[in-house]
Amino acid sequence: MTMQQFGSLEAALANGIRLLPVDPESAAEQARSILSEDEQNRDALRLLSSALRRLGREEEADQAALEAIKAASNEPALVGAARAIRAGDLKAAEHLVRPFLSRNPDDPAALRLLAEIAAQVGALDDAEKMLRRAIELAPVYASAHLKLAKVLFDKGDFPGAIGQLDHLLAVNPEHGRARSTKAATLVRVGEYDEAIALYEQLIARTPEKPDLWISYGHILNTVGRFPDAVAAYRRAVDLRPAQGEAWFYLSNLKTSRFTDDDVAAMLSTLERDDIDDDARLQLYFALGKAFEDAADYAKAFEHYAAGNRIRADQLKYDPGEMHSLVRASERTFTRDFFGEREAAGATDRRRQARPTDEYRPVTEPEWLGFEQHFDQRKVELGGCARPYGTPCQHEHACLRCPMLNINPKMLPRLDEIEVDLLARRSRAEQEGWLGEVEGIDLTLTFLRQKREQTQRLARIAPVDLGLPAFPGAAGGPAG
């Protein structure tokens, strides 16, 4: 049926979704009817992809899924989230992408963005789940495959990362980034010959990329092919003389020495205004090594010091603050301090008096499980208070769970969730989804109770526990 027969895009889309499980051919036609009026409609493109996949027309389904992802580049919330991620403002990015994803739970682009945020804060398991869902929805989504490989790499699952990259390369054998990422991963698992062959194939295709030559030089150095490593690094220098990285790695090779022309080239590069601090840092260290090898130690230290000044700025390290902390610790944790607390050793003495068979070393899986329990209690809105060794009893429906303790800083997020729930409730009422209305009302009740409880607790003044202070410590009370 045409979109005009339904009177609105929403009604036509709802009809297509209704038809999908029972008549995918008609669902595909419904999606095409919507796209004839709005060719960038992501919901219709995703509906078309799902319908075609049910009909076994995988290639067409993949194309429709890619068109839906491409259309997401025009979505303000996703564009804003991507920009916020690049700027390092993960909180702002999350506040943009989460409401969008709650309205569009099967949007692969939104899932990938939220996975990126999760990965950057260390929630790798969550990131993996979201990326696998994005790939399930759009099997040819190259960015999701690459990000999943990176997440698996960071988790130490190198075979899994390689398998993910192989899957992507099976779809697109010429995908350069997948090939270079696979080569780097092969190095981590010790498959040096295969990695070298892969780098050589990449260089043969794109010999003008200095980063490839540097990576190639690294693995040649690892396997002991030092002259070839020097040649690779020097090729990178030829391609991009202002790249300090290649000069730096040359300086670390014991078999290589810089010539006068090399030193002149590096000094000339330092005078340029278009190089960043990282490149400048690497050039200073490389020059320090060059002057050290030439026994010109004054110049060597001059350049090492210049490089270390840049590095110190990057680390934001304050030696004065650290000195104050150490001195304060020395004044606080004296022999008398520990002597007064010697009674704490009574626990050890009681344990020694008990039968030894009551104690055994903790196994590694038990210790990992103990650590993971506390990591898994950290959720978006605060912390889960469930006891150790117990699973989540509410299928992660945290707002409805009495074990959730809301962090007062997340009260604005509760307001955002309430606005989104009210919008969903309005839509459910319009569509006559009475079961959905009932579920949303229950969630709203729990949300408002938790907000009231958190606001009440936040008004209670903190209790002084009499914890020791560090006398004279920077930023702390003196005395």
C-alpha cells in the first residue's frame, strides 16, 4: 500500500513493521513507498534492509543498511555526538546519543557511537555487546567491525580481533585499514612472517604512506632485520621529513648513527611552525641522541631537556606538589602512628590460632570474580548495592531495582530520562499500546521515587569520621 493511503509516514512505517514477520515482500514494498517520498528516511531504509534479508537477498539488504548508516550523517544528534567525542567531551556525547538511541534502538550508527564512548571509559564488555548488535543489524558496517576488532584487541582477545578483521576482509578484501590493523594484531600474537607479508602487500599498494613504513620498520627491527628497519624508517623520513616519529625510532636503533646532514635536517625541521608538540618532542630526543653519540654532551642535554619540558607539560606533573605529599606522609605515618595501631595485628594472631585447613589460597578465577563484582556494580546512574556473589535479579532494569543507589550528580540525567519516558508514553497512547503505557507508568513511578530519595539524602549533612589529615599537604588542611 502507498504512503498516501495511510495518510502519514508514521502510519505507513508502522504497517511495514507489522508486515515484516509475516509478509516481508509486502514490508519491502511498504518501505520503498516511504522512500519514494523521503529517500533518506533511516527507518524505512532499515525496514527495507530487514525485509530483504528475510527474503534471502543479502546483497540488496546490505546496501540498504549502508544507505541507512549514510543517512545518519545528517542526524543532528549523531553529528553532535561524533563531534563531542572528537573533542573529548564524552559526557556531552552520551547525553546526545542516548536519547536518540532510546527512540531508535536498532540504529547501527548510534550503537557504534555509544560503543565508542563505552570503550573510551573502559567499559569494554558493554562496547563489545553494542558493536555486535550493530553488526547484526548491518553486517557490512565496516566501522563497527573495525571498532569491535579494536575493543577485542584492548581486551587481550587477539585471535578474536583477527577473526573479526578476517570477516570484514572476506566482504571487502581491499579494505586497507582492516589489513593494516590485522598486521598490527598479528605482531602481538607473534605471527611475524604473516605480518611482514601483509605490510609488504600494503606498501606495494600505497607506497606513499609514511605510517606504513614506520610500522614495517618496527616489525623488521623486532625480528632482527636491522638494516631493513633503518631503510624503512628512512623511507618514512623521505616521505614526510617533518614527522618526528621516524627520526625518533632511528635514534633508538643501536646499529644506526645520524650523519651531519641528518642533524641539519632535524634542526631545520624544528624551526618550522607547522609541526605539533609530539613531533617536536621526538625531534628533540632524536637530536639529543645524535649529539650524545658525537660526544657533544652539552648539546645533547640541551635537546633532552627541551624534549622533557614538552613531556612534562603533557603529563601535568607538579614536582612541588609531589614533594609536599611525600613530606606530609613522612610526618604523618611515623613509628608512633603504627605503634598505636599495633592492635590491628590481633586479627592475624587469631587466624594463626585457627586450624590451617580452614584457609586456602584464593584462586585466580575467584579473585577476578571478586574484582569484577565491584566493577559490574558501576552503572550509569550510580551504583548497584547487590551483595557479592549475586547476579542482577532485574535484567538490568536499574530504575525499577531497589538496589540502585543514585549518584546525586546524575539527577539531571534522571530528568532527561523522565522527559524521554513521557514522550514514549504519549506515542504509546496514540498507537493504543496499552501494555507499553502500563510498563512506562511503572518505570516513571520508580524514577520519581528514586529522585525524591536521592534529593532527600543529598540534604543530609556529612558526618565527620575523624579521619587523619596530612599536615601541610598541598590543598589539604594544615596542623
